[in-house]
Amino acid sequence: MLSRSPSSPRSGVPAVGGGVRGVGVGFRPELAADLLSAPGTVDFVEVVAEACFASPAARREAAAIARIWPVVPHGVKLSLGSASGVDLERARRLGALCRELAAPVVSEHVAFVRGGGREIGHLTALPYTVEAARVVARNVAAARRALPDIPLLLENAARTLRFPDDDLDEGRFYAEVAARTGCDLLLDVGNAYANAVNAGVDPAALVQSYPLDRVAMIHIAGGAREHGFYFDTHAHPVPEPVFALLAAVLERTGPVPILLERDGDFPPFAALAAEIEAARGLARAAPRRPAPPADCAVLPQISTMAPESPVDAPALAAAQARVAELLTAPIEPSPDDARPFDAAEIARSRAILQRKRVDDALPLLPRLSAHREAAARLAARCVEASPRAPRLTAVADALRIADAAAADARLAPEAAVDRLLLRARFVGPAGDGSVRPRLLPFIRRERLPGGRVVWAIKGVGSSAEVRLVEPRG
């Protein structure tokens, strides 16, 4: 059994929260075998918290790897920027996951994923305003009551649409967020690079405007240009300009922990290991921050506004509700209907959301996903033809995709098994397309093409393990 080491002696990088240092990677099923065969390649791993909420198997896997590396839960749907308030139940679930994994640190985004009662389904950047920073501070204060006493790092978001009422520049906005919340930042260099390129400004100047003294961790990832717009895709190699930007940031921050994000189009593991080692080399070369005097307590930067103070943000709430409506409406809005937002930016963001729905649904269909291109094409058609479910969208989309694939002779055997396993864990879809976790026991069989029969068996509770049984003979 591999033992967990809280740090790597070769990293030379100060730890965050007493347990994260060096260079890590986002843990994905496609990387599991290579990482487990060479655990020293990384110093820590990150898991997407919502993946653990959606899949008991992913949660068990996260608990297992926490015995090997420090694990950082990374939230994507807490919606810390929602003017309507944070979802406290999600915060409680995130806190429980952190405790299960003995997480040394947890991270979330300065973004919103719901507005006006609508789920957008993807991280949407906030307007750069004091009002938005105050809303984030209120929501962080509420969420922290459900989280363990570990650092909460706030990540900057990539921007695919602009609000018409910005009154701060990007760096100043994140300085305001850090000051008002008392939280340090997780600086996503890839997101900052994308924002700079798309705004036509110098990436180095943009990141230098951030409060780099408040950066406690860094993300890097690859991207690509599509129709003149740079997307931080997490599915391409990290480009040289992003590595150059990372080096420039480390000159100011010192050697903070770095995480490589890769979510798709996985190359041979040696290529990812080379990117990890390149980041480690830059961290080693970075100048060390001077340590504070032993008798000097370092206090978080907080504003004079009490965390419990109510924040009334009707303008922001209305703007977020409008954005959510434009992004999730069944029919793409006309330029007139999109106002005061830019119609092209709305269309681009809608396309990203459609792609994100596919990316979220396919991991719930692991057997079908083995037919990579065919499954992706089918999934894209299904998502495009169906409205977004109000709850558990990825599960609802996965069931639709499995139903469609079951009618295709090439895909039917794998789709039928994936669909059976999903039905063991979820009930629905209902009239509005939503699904809900299955609390009662489940036992059902599926006859596959060719006559094979498989059974799925689940006990009581939404998190009960599902067993797949295939009788012999």
C-alpha cells in the first residue's frame, strides 16, 4: 500500500494550509492508471467536488487517493457570485467532502452558475463592480460556516461575455474580492491569459494588476482559438505564452503550488509529465518570499463591512436573471432581445454551455464513451435538441443520450448497461425533464443485443452501491 506524503522534498515549494506544495494535476479516470503507477510524478491532486456528489464511485475513489496524495476539492457550482445568495445545502455537502478527504485546502470560483431561479450550468463571470465583490463577500461568509477550518481559495473566471456596467478593471476587482472576503486567490493563469487575449491587452500587464501578494495557488491549462476567440479548453497542451506568464507571476508570488488542468483529448502520459516537470522547474527557479517574523501574526485582509451585514443587490440580481434567461432559453435570442448584452457574446456563451452539457454527461456513460467520436456526435445532437433540465442536468442528459444510443446497433450494448446503472441511482425524467436520486432499493434486468442479460441491484439510500450482475450460462 502506498503511503501518503504531505509534501515532496524535491518540490522546494512552501505548503499552503500545511499540506499542499509542489505541482499537482486534476485527477481524472483517464489519468488514474498512469498516476498510480508513478505517484511521485505529482505532489497533490485536485478533484471536482460535484463529480464526487454525482457519483458514489468517484467519491470512494477520491477517498482512496487521499491516502496517497493530499487532495484538494475544487467546487464549480457553489455560485459564490449569485446575488440571490449561496446554496447552503451545497456548501454543507462541500464541507462534508472536505472532512472526508482531510482536505488541507478547498477552492471555488468567483462566478455565478444560477440567476433568477435558473441553473445556467456553467461558470459565468461577474461584472467587475464593487456591488459584485460585496455579494461574493456575503456568500463566502455564509459558505464558510459550513466548511471546515481550512483555507478557501477563490479562483478568477474566464470571461465569455461582458456586463455593460463594469466600474473596476479586472485586477482591481479581484483585489476587492480578496480584501472583502479575507480569502487568498487561486490564480488561473490560463483564464487570465484568455481574458487578456480576447480583450486585446497585454497578458503580462493584466496579471501584474492582480493582487499577486494574495495568490496562494496557481492553475495552468491549454486552450485554442476558435473564430478569433481564445478558449481555455483544458483539452490542449499548455502554450508557451501561458508558461511565460506563469514564470512572470512566480517572480512576484514566489513558489506557490501549481496545478495542471487537463479534462479532455488526453495525450500520452509522458507529455503531461513533461508539462508538470516544466512547471516544477519554474517554481524551483522562483525567488522565495521572505518569511514573516515569528512573533508577527499574519491577518487576512478584510473590509470594515461585517460578514453578516445584509447585501441588497437588486441591479445585480436582475442582470444575473437576465443573463441566465438568455443563456438557457430554448431559442437563441435576436440581437434586439439580447440587449443590453452583445448578441455575439451571448451566442458564444450558449455554444460553450451546449459543449459543457456534453462534457458533463458523457463521463456518466463510461461504456458508451469508449466509442469516443460516435458518442460525442450523438451526445451533441441530443443536447442540442432538448431543453436543459432544471435539476441534475448531467444525469438527465446522460439518460437521453443513452436512450438514443440504445437505438443504434453499434452503440446499443454499452448504452443499455450505462442506462441501467443510471436508472438504478435516479428516478425520472419527470415532465419538466428533471431527475432525482433514487432512495428506495432497485433491482432490474436488461436484455442486451445477442441475448445477454445483466442485472443492476441497489440497496436503500441514494448513495448505496450499485452492483452489476451478469449470470453465466
